[in-house]
Amino acid sequence: MVFRSRQGRGGFTLIELLVVIAIIAILIALLLPAVQQAREAARRTQCKNNLKQIGLAMHNYHDNYKMFPPGVVDPGASCTIVNAGRFWGGHVFLLPYIDQAPLYTTLNPGNPPCGLPLETFTYNGRALLQQALPAFSCPSDTGGQVNGFHASYTKSNYPVSEQLGNVNTRVSIADITDGTSNTLMHAERALRRDPQGRRQTGAIAWGRSNVTDAAWKFRANWPPNFGNPTTSNGSASGINSDAGCVRHNVSSEHVGGVHVLMCDGAVRFLSDNIGNNPNAGSTTTCLGMTATMAGPGFVFQNLFFISEGQPVGDF
């Protein structure tokens, strides 16, 4: 028997090289999903923390004023309105409580709260309305830092419940007779232009634009992440063609559901499959929310209303 010495042989054979490449490819294929999952887990944690900070800000505001901020301020006839479709929204009143007091002072929304006065200032005040505010932005959302659906104003992924923050509302904790742990305060809304039929319009931090009131609030007509039935991908035209007001729904880029902030400050994750009243939404008519939409098994609607008296159930 003859043994051949390997001494002096250099490099790898083609087969050995292919084996090494195959092993590396398998390792990458195994590791990449784990890395992506770890990144998404970190993003979800940050999103959850954003909502917690908003909850603290809401309660600090309540401690000072004995009510939650309105969803949007309509000054009515108390002053000359520059643009009747653009009013200050509740997010701006939270700025002093999320380490944005200098910005709040510059915006000066209460002196007077008429339209969006920054658009009338001699300097370029509009730029302040189009800056990124990470506290209002979910890191999993890929829609950018400003909202192209709403005048390219600062994006918000966290609209307030219509029950707590509507036009000139003055809701206090005492009004939430269903219990703060059983009532929704804020929820997520994604900013997504594609694919058609699944787009979501996001929200903005400053109130409402001239095309839709979905810029500040959410409703519970549709279950979480329900697709927008319109195939339009336009901005104002696409929003206005949303006959069923799907733009008011809650949505996210997280798999399986959305984060929500409860009125007691807790953050929960609502499944897309949460109990829902199938008659609460219509693809042809924009239905307003009424307490008759709540009832046994309709967990989502029961969480939405603040005083309808229905048991929430498991969620």
C-alpha cells in the first residue's frame, strides 16, 4: 500500500471550495432571519416605549389641567382663522412632557390657537411642522419621517381615540366609567403607500390637515390592519375616495397586530383577530361610532368606548 504525502500541496480543490461556500451560505440563511427578528424585537420594544412615554405625558397633562388634551382645537369665532381646515392637535400639548418644551414655546399653540399660525409667520415656520420627532414615530414603520398624505407634516404613528380626543373635548378620568384598564387611549397607525389596497395614511403630530380628520384620531369600525378597499395610491384624492373611512383604523408594521395604549398607561398588543363587530364598518358609507356597536364578544368596540358598560372580555 502506497501513501501519498500531502506535503507541498497548496490551496483547495474545487469540491472543497464549493463545500465551504455551501456551509457559509447555510449559516447565513440560518442567521439572517434571527438577526432580522432581533432587530424587529428591538423596534417593537422602542415602539412600546414610545407609547408608554405618551401615556405618561397624557397623565401629566391631566394632573395639571384635570382633563386630557383635546384631539384638535377649533377656536371657532374667537379669532380669525387662517385656514379653517388646519387646527392644533393634541400631540402639540404633550410636547412639554416629552422633553420638547423649547419647541412647544416656539410653536406657541395657545396664543392664540388659530389654525396653524406658523404658516403665517414671517420666517419659515412651516419647516418646524415638517421635522422628525422620534417620540411619535414607530421605528418599524417604513413610511418616512413626514407624512406625504398630510401636507408633509411631522408623522405620528400614534393617533388618539376619538372617544378621548375629538374636537374641543374635555374628557377626564372620571368620565371613563368603564375603567382606565379597559379603555383605549392611543393606538398605532402605519404610514404605507404600497401595495395598493393595503395602504395606510398614518397620522400627523400637529392636528389635522385640509384633507382628513384621520390625522389625529382613530376609530374602531374596522379590526386592526384591515386593508383599505380603495386601490388609489394618491394623496388627497386617494383619501377622499375612501368611502368607508378605513383611514380611521389602527394598523402597524408589526406582524399579527398593533400596540395600543390603555388609559391606565399600560401598553398592550392587540391581535388582528380580536373580537370585532362585523357590522361596525361599511365599505360604502363612513359610519360614525355609536355605543350600540359594542356588545358581547365585540372586544375591540368594547375597548373603544369609555362608558358603554359592556364587559371587555379577553384580549
